[in-house]
Amino acid sequence: MKMTLTDFKIINYLLDNDLQNYKKMSKETGVPASTIYDRIKHLKQTGIITKMTPQLNLQTLGYNIFASLEIITHDMKGVDTLQQKLIHKPEIIGLFKMSGNYDLLALALVKNPSDLEELINKTLAEKEVKDIHGNLAIHTYKFKQNPDAIKSD
């Protein structure tokens, strides 16, 4: 879908701000409130905007451990089976099929070391898993679901 300059203004505003009201957004972007409403509706219908949700301070909620788990399976058939098991685990916030030294990359967010150990042990117990290599984040410099800005072509 080709996006307009107005669409980019709206999306970039929403990346940094919540949608408190259309009037405030209109004042800050220079786009009429009625246009903002119509464009957001259109961006949702076309699937560009999938959700408008709050950004949480996960550390305040007690989620202090971020880990990447590099998972090696016995064979590539096991990747598809294993991903179906892992994708619904609430501690797994990202799951990627990889090429290279491992088959799956699972990004995990947990409250404490015991939760991480339990996740690793349960994952290792899956018959498809050959090995897991883990990495812990010791400091977060940047962690965002969305990019800071969307640029037009």
C-alpha cells in the first residue's frame, strides 16, 4: 500500500505518543482531527496499524531478566514442531527461525533466574531439542517493538 505524507505524520506521532485525543494530535501534527480519524481507520483496515496498545515499563512490573535462547534441533522437521510448542509460552516474547549456527532464536522475558531456569529446562525436555545456548542481557540500552520513525520512500 502506498502511504501518504499524512499517514507518515500520523504513524510517527503514534510511535512516540499515545492517542489521547484527536484535537491534541491535530494541533501537534498540523493534520485536521477528522483526517486523523479517517486515516487511522484506513491504516487499521489495511493492516498497517494492527493494534494501538500501551507501552509498559516491564521492569516496574518485575520483569527484570531478558534472555536470548539459541536453540538447536535434531532436524529441520523439529523446528516446525517445536515452534508450535514455544510460540504460546507467555515468557517467549519473540521467536525466529534462523539460518546459521542454530535453528530457532527465542527471546524470553522473565521475572527471576528461577523462571528462566524452568523455561530452559522445560524447553530442553522437548524431544526436538538437541541443545540450547543462552545469553543474558546485563543492561538494556534500547528495546522497542516499533522503530523510532517510519520514513517515506
